[in-house]
Amino acid sequence: MASRSTLRAVDASDEWPLQLFVTYRLSTLSAKLNRQAGTVLKQAGSLRVPEWRVLALLAVHGEMTASEITDIAALDPGLISRAFRALELRGLIIVRRRDADRRSVHVSLTKTGSALHAKVLPIMQKRQRHLMSALTVQERTMFLRIMDKLQIAAEAWTVPATKA
């Protein structure tokens, strides 16, 4: 974590140390949170994080295409495909290909998948409440606004061409 003196020094300088790069901070936080979530999910339902995300999305949205899940979850298509296989083998989801377009994969929860989601959801919600309790109401609002702004900035930025 950055010290106050480091933050003050950065405010007065154009040079940012690696540990203050947005991507570095988000990446390290994400890695810690995903490791923790992985432990919680394994204990609660023998699930991996991508599998949980698929179950959670299907519980909220109902049947979805593989590309919709990939886009919303912002995960690698290969990771989603492996999650589908694992969930289908456990009888938690149904994967169907539409006759009109065999490339289009549609996924839905089974009753067993819905039951597992219902079992794990309160545990994940409790974890979410714990994490967010570290922030005041105002900080939570600001955090979400900042995350939205960074998302928009990331989507708007184009990589400058480099000289060969």
C-alpha cells in the first residue's frame, strides 16, 4: 500500500513508481480477491471463480449465449469454455447449440445449478458486505464512480503507434 509521503511526492511529480500505477494496484488487488474468492467458492460449492461467475450471470439473466457471458464477465473465451464443460459435467448447466446457427451456444441453469447458486450466493454476499464495510457510504459511492470513469477511460484510450 502507498504511504502518504509517497502520494504527496507523486502529486508534485510526473513520475509514478510502479506500485502506484492504476493497472498494478488493480491487478494486485484483483489477484488477492480472486484467490480469496477461490478458497471461499471451493469450500462452499466446489466451484472455481469463472464457474461461479457463469452461475451468477445465468441466475440473474436466465438463458444466455456464450458470447454474452464472455462479454459481461470480461473473461477469456477459453476460460468460459472450460467453465461450461466443468459445470455441464456436474449437471449444473445445460449447453445447447441452436439448429439455425450451430456456432451459437446457449446456456441455462439446471435445477441443481440454481440450488447451488442459492446456497453459495449468501456466502458471497456476506464477503461483499465485509469488503465494502471497509468504506464509508460516501467512499463506496465515490469508489463506484471512479471505477466507472476508469472503465470509460480505458475503453476510450487507443494505443499509440510506436516507431519501428
